[in-house]
Amino acid sequence: SSGINAEYGENQLARVSIVNVYGDVVYDKIVLPRETVTDYRSAITGLNKEIIAAKGISFTVVQKEVAAILNGKIVIGHDVQHDFKVLEFSHPKPLTRDTAKYKPFKELSKGNTPSLKKLCKEILKTDIQESTHDSVEDAQYALQLYRTHRATWERSIKRHKKKAQKRVSVDENDQSSSDDALED
């Protein structure tokens, strides 16, 4: 997604782009602002007041359409919590693959959040975002980054699930032991 600044320094949603597993665009909409815009960030977003006024659709419509598209699906993106925040949307963590949060990618930035541009340069050997940020291109590159580590990433998720299940099982056993002690 792309954002613009609102009157009180809050980010607003300006554009939402979703690609499928093949990188094909399945959704790409410009969003009408809900508050007064103080900075369209045109140099970054490529959007301005005229484009948004001519092509924009209601935030509520976009929000509902995006929720319907993403329902039950794995979402792959870069720093998606910001996208979810401006969309006023939540998505289950187990169904989210965030290239900004993936530990092996963060190690490229000494544990800090790496930029999508840096990840593409380092891992894909590709320069992106040379002028404006294209949200379709950003989505496609986040998908490519995920694909480079997909097997390892998914194994890591399965290991974490198994550890969590073991902790729950141990906690339940501890709880039943303490319950037994209470009954005596």
C-alpha cells in the first residue's frame, strides 16, 4: 500500500495493491482520503490530488474488498503492520509472512528492520524504487523475496508451532498437578 500524510501527522491509505502467488495483479485501487491531506508524498507515491480525486474510491469499500480477498489467505508483504494499520485491518499472525520481520533478512541489517530496497539489492541483486515506489512492484518483490526462503521459512514456522504446542501441553500438565494438589 502507499500512504499520504493527513492533517494531524497520521498516515492515510492512498493505494492498495495485491498480487497473487504468480505475481499477477488481483487488486489495485486508489483510495479517497478521509481527512485533509497535507502531503501527498508525490515524489514517493507517484500520486497527487488530481489522480486521487479522479481515480479514488471510498476507504470503506476498499477495506471491505481487501478483507474479502485476504480472508483465510497467507499474506506476504514488507512491513505489513503499517499496511494493516492504515487499512484498519487485522490479519492472523500465522497467515502473515513479513519480509521486514523475517530473522534471516533482519540479519542483513544487523538486526534492524531492513528496507525492501536493501533486501532486493542484497538478495535478488535487483535495484528497485529508483524513483517513485510502485505498490504493485513492491508486492511482487516481497513475494520474490519470500520465495527465495520459502522452504526454510515454512519449516521455521512449523518448528515454532510444535514448540508452542509442547509448552501448552506442559502448562496443562502443570495446571492439572496443581489442581490435584488443591483437591487433597
